[in-house]
Amino acid sequence: MRIKNFRLSIKLRIALLYAIIFSFILIVLNASVLYGLKYYLIYQAFSDIQNQSDVIMEKLKEIDGVVGNIDKDLLFASSTGENMYFKITDMHGNIVYRSSSHMIDIPYDKNLNSLTKIERDETHIVYLNRKYVEGGSVLYVQVAENLKSQYFFLKLLFLLMAISDAIGVLVSFFAGYFITGRALKPVDYMVREVHTIDEKKLNKRLNVNGNNDELSKLAMTFNNMLDRLEDYFKRQNAFISNVSHELRTPLSVLKGYIELID
């Protein structure tokens, strides 16, 4: 029964409304930031592997695509960045050079010259396959970058945003409750004053403060109502007084006749 009759106060309802609106704004803004940052990082990764593949293609041109009898580590050592790997495969699928043994198996002859992204469970990789043809030499160059550090940064940023959002929502709730309480303080005053007014205190009026705002208008409305009530009571008392005076004479006559008959 108590739960059924439970009612939220105006202050609490306004504070909750503040918190809900503020949390909605924060969620939209943070989602926009994370979404934009995610695609910026992916775009930056695409740009990096495109540049690295260009460097590798230039080095292959320098040696005319013949990589059999050269020091490959010395030639390609500076061609990879952090979390970036590449491999060179001949036309028969044999790996000519691989910068790391931890590369996942990605088809080297698919999606040529097309920047591609792989999302599989917790694996996020972007890669680019290119074909090198020079004379009788045909090679496939695959450059890939693991985005684990970028996605770790996004997860950390999401966690920090979630914590800051929770703190912001709580602060907005308590701030809204406090500000609403201060704003509705004149209403509490008017409620107390109106409760003390009865038929013997109809001459009492509410103090009107403020710059003609809604609460001051409400107070003036109460005062106008009290003016009308006081006027009605005065008229009623005057009417009763006049009626009693007018009835006193005929009643005195009737009383005299009754006493005479008695």
C-alpha cells in the first residue's frame, strides 16, 4: 500500500530530469567522440600501410624484384613500423620474405590494391595486398598492421568516459536537487503562510518578492484571492447584521402578542 501511494516530490522529479537529460547528452557526445576517433585511427592505419607498401615496392624496383641473393633483413629492416608486418610471396605462394613469424594467415592474392580490415573476436587487423610485376618477376607484397594498441586505447578511453559520465550524472542530480530546492523555497513559504490563514486572519497577505517572475505572480494571485474572500466575508457579515436588525422589530411585535395572548 505504501509503494502504491508513493509520490515523488517536485524537487526530486526535476533533479531526475536534469540527470536524465545530462546523461543523454554525455552519452551522445562520448559516442560521437569514440566513433570519430575509432575511424580516424583506422584511417591513419590505412595511410600507414599504404605508405609502407609504397616503400617496399620502391625497394623491389631498386633490385629489379630479385630478392634471392641479397640480405633481406638489411634491405627491409626499416620498412615496418610498430605493430606492422609484411611478407613477400612469389607467384607460386612461396614466402620469399617475412618480417615476423607472428603474422596471421591472410590470403596474399585477394583484394589486391584494396585496403581491408579484419575484425575477428579480439583481433583487429588492416592489410593491403599489392602485386609487383617487373620483367619476368612476379611478387605479391602484403603489409598488415595490428590495431591492438589503438583498440586498447579506445577501451581505456571508454572506461574513463564511463566513470566521468557517472560522476557527472551524480553531480548534475545533486546540483539540480539543490538548485530546485532554492528555486522552490518561496513556494514552501507560501504553503506555510496560507495554512495559517483562517476566517479570523483574512487580512493577512503574502510578501511579494522577485522581479515579476512566476512565483511573485502566484503570490499576487493568492493575495487577490484573499482580498476577494475578505470582501465576501465582510459583505456576508453586513448582510447578516442587516437581516437580524430587520427581523428584530417584527419578532418583538410577535413576542408582545404572544405574551398578551398568554
